[in-house]
Amino acid sequence: MKRTLLLGLFALHIITMNAAVKIDRIDPTDWFAGMKNPQLQLMVYGKNIASVKEVTTDYPHVRIDSVVRLDSPNYLLLYLNLQGAQPGTMTLKFDKQKVNYTLRQREKAGDQRMSFTNADVLYMLMPDRFAQGAGHNPQVKGLRPYQEDRTQPSLRHGGDLNGIREHLDYFTELGVTALWLTPVLENDSPDTENGFSTYHGYATTDYYRVDPRFGTNEDYRRLCDEAHAKGLKVVMDMIFNHSGFEHPWTKDMPSKDWLNSPEWLKDEQKNLYLQTSYKLTPVKDPYASKKDLQETTEGWFVPTMPDLNQHNPHLMRYLIQNSIWWIETVGIDGIRMDTYPYADAHAMAQWMKELDNEYPHFNTVGETWVTEPAYTAAWQKDSKLSKDNSYLKTVMDFSFFDKLNQAKNEETDAWWNGLNRIYNSFVYDYLYPNPSSVMAFIDNHDTDRFLGNGCDTLALKQALALLLTVNRIPQLYYGTEILMNGTKEVTDGNVRKDFPGGFPGDKRNAFTKEGRTKAEQDMFRWTSRLLHWRQGNEVITKGAMTQFIPYRGIYVIARRYQGKTALTILNGTRQEATMPVERYVEVIGNTKRAKDILTGRYYDLSQDLRLRPRQSLILEF
């Protein structure tokens, strides 16, 4: 069904304008008939809108349950009950002023919307740094001053949604199945003298509008539609913990408790500013002090990102509806929630429970940046480690990331170092209610790239061999497949470099075989072969996992399903090593011959295997 998306701030049809109040905006801009939860909150914004005496509608089966006046006279909240209402245009009457509001037909029922699972491989990318589409406008009118300067790692570079869409075939060639884009919503913050920019997208200033520098809401919808046509899913990055400083809520707060520590906004000496400690442990610490917990969850992430108060039920309803609106409007296939534990846990659980009720097959992954498995596991849905259910289906495996990035620089010994770290991380999988719904990664936009400032392809291949064969949802960071490197030592921008060939004027095009160096092409081909082998491979997505304590420097993991086996074998030392086949007979059985899926070579399993330094093997039989 063709749909017209509402792009501007004023998604309203004002029928009469002879009232004393002025309606500038209503959020959400439109809604959908037939939702399981019939309640709809409308945030009406306009000068002195709270002074209206009466709000009515005669639309069939629509009831106005309550009208809420907040501290600011410029906001009015309407709570409607849409039980039984059909798609169409209803008229809302604010005293004498009439406004048309659209209820749309849903494209599919909530239980028909699928999401990402451990059968997928997510490819994380930053729209500003990936590719620029044809017809890009380097200066969008109506926004605060900003620069596009590719020589500066901390300013905008000019990537956009159309640039991503024009390279969808690259993702299918590589073999990934889902795209995780860092936030695409409007971030209308000015560049500053110290080089601060919101190219990363984590300072939202409009929750219902794609950032015009990336494109339009319709561009986003087109990207999702064309990605789906090629078998690719799209995961949307969201932030409930904080907004951008230039969001209208900061200048005109709907209520006094809309933000945490709002008094700082009027504190010229900044004595009242509360900075988060960035320490997430108090949220789960049974002995945590109130002070520590307050600093974690109520402190601002940075002074330019006001901390939202999820204890405010009206704010939380706004955010919950916003996530539903994007699912219904552009058809996203999943959500990645930024800074998950910084927000109020009970409010976030309410969001997750409601999303699960409406979309039982939809998945959300929460960023839970603590490197201890017990902490991460406590955040997963149905965890027995937490007194309250988070209803969060997927958590991020920072333990895997942390241990792997230590192991890559070590020799695997008989006890703790090297690949023993990975083994000793997986032994705690009994803590997870669902280990197959844990997202593992080797690097991302907030970390040093796995290669650092080097190019150790043997270590990278071992990392990817693990990532793509263990009992996890794997996530790749853009450019890893072509050996992009960098560290955060000077600036985060050095781990967020432009993809070669994505921008006009680039000297080469790494989207093509011809534009890659020999080393890049070798890594791309190796990674692509592994990714395509993984697609639809039930041994990896459904198989039982058996791991062996690293022995003589060799780490072995087996995945088995319906008589088939995949064996990941890693030599964690810089010397040749011998794998005694007899030690692994419980997973090898009587098999005499196995194929290396990466080279096509067959190995004789009737005798011990000789492994080269840091060699990676993935055998199937």
C-alpha cells in the first residue's frame, strides 16, 4: 500500500484559525488504527495551548479520556482511547479551532513483523561516514550552523541515507543480513570551536524527523523497502536516556520534572550540574548507595545532552509511542537502545513489555557496557539474577569483546592468557536465560578498531572465526572486512573514518574488487566466504555448542545439529602446534575426513593435525 509520510513539523490541517491559541505541532504526527493498546497520547504544542477550555471529537469510537495541562502553558497532552476506531481522518476541536488528525491503516499485524535473530549478522555503520548519495546537499537551510569537512575527524563528512541505499548490493555481496545504522534522527546542534559535532547522531532534537543532512523520512522508508527487497533487515539506533541540548524541551520544558537536574539550565555558575559517573554497577549492586545510583541514572551523559527523566509517565509514553511509530511508518526490523542501564530500569521494562506484547517477534538489543557476564545476564529477559524482569531480549556481550581484545596480544598458555580468556567467558553462559540472544562483537564505533593501528590479519581471522561460529548474534563494524584500522587515542573520529569510495573525489573505491588493495581483497573474500557459509546454516544457529579448554595452545569449539558438525580450531600461539585428534573424539566420532569451509581443503581426522602459527580452521562434516 502506498503511504505518504509526514515530513515537516506541521503535520496538521488547521481548518480554522480564529482561536486565541496557536497550534504549531502535534506528536505523533499521525497514528494507526487497530493497535493492541488503544491508548494514544497526543502532545500538542503551541503558544498558550494549555489555555483552551475544551477539547472534543466526534470521530466514531474515539474517546478523549483525559486532557493534561503541564507546567508550561505551551503544551497540552490528550489521552485518547481508540478502541474500535477505523482508519480515517478525525477532527479534533480545541475550543473553536479545528485540527484534522489521521489514523492510518496498518500494513501488517504486529505478530507478522519479524526481527533479527542469531541467524543474522548485523553490519554496524555510521551514515555520516559510510557513503554520500547522488544529489547530496552540503548545506541544508533551516538548521543551525554546521560544517561538512572531511579533513576534520570530528566534523560532519556528508554521508547520507541515499549513499547507503546505493550500496545495498555491497552488503549482499559481503554476506551480512542486517544493517544497524547509528541514529538517523534530527540532531540540530551547531558545531563548536572545539570541534564538537553531532555527526554521530546521539543528540536527538526531533524524534519524528530524519536529520535533513541524511535525507527525509521518505528516504529512510525507501532505504528500508529496498533493503528488504534484497533480504536485508534494518535496525534503528534509539536513545531514551538523553536528548540533544537544542531539543525544544530544553528551552521550554513541558513540566518541571521532564529532565533530570533541570535546575542546572539556569545555573550560570554550573554548581548544580550533575554529571553521570559512567559507572553502571550501582544499577545492579545490592549494596549500592543512593548517591551512586543517582549519579549513574540521573546524571547527564555530557553537558550537551540533557538527561531525560523516565520517571515522568508522560515522557515515557511519548518515547514508547515514538518507537512504535517508526516500526509502523518505515518498517524497521529491530532496535538498538543506546546507554540502556543509564535510564530508569522500571520504565524501560515497561517499554520492552509493551513492545513485546504488540510485536512478539520483534527484537531489541540494549547497550550494557560492563565486561562481567553476570552483570550483562541480569539485564536479559527472564533473568533469575534480577528481582525485576527487564523484558529485554538481547544484550551486548562486552565480556567477549574485552577478553578477545586482550587475547589477541597474548600467547595462549596452559592457564589464563590468550584464548583461555574466551573460554573462561563462555563458561558463564549458564547465567543467561538465552545465550543465543546475546550480541557479540569485536569492535564498534565506541572502541578502538580491532586492528588498532596495525594490520594483524591472523588475529582478525581468529576473531571473526570465533564471532561467526559461536552461540551468539554477531555484529560487524563497517570496514573491518577491508582492514580499516584506527584508535581513539586522539579522537573518536579516528575509528569512524570514511569508507573508501563512498564519497565524491575518493581516489579509490573499496566497494569494488578493483578498488581494493590485494590485502583488502584477500580479507574481504575470506570474510565473505565465511558469512555466506553461515547464512541459513542451522548447525550454527541451532546447534549445541561444546568448547574444550585450550590445550597446548589450541582452542576448539564444536557446533552440532542433526548429525552435522562444525569445528572451529584456533592455534592461539605464534608457533606451530599439533592438535591431538583423540582428545576431541566426543565431537569428531568416527569421522575420517572434514572440509575446511574457508579453503575447500579436506583434512584427515584419523591423524593429529598440524597447525601453522595463529592458524584458523573451520571444519565441517
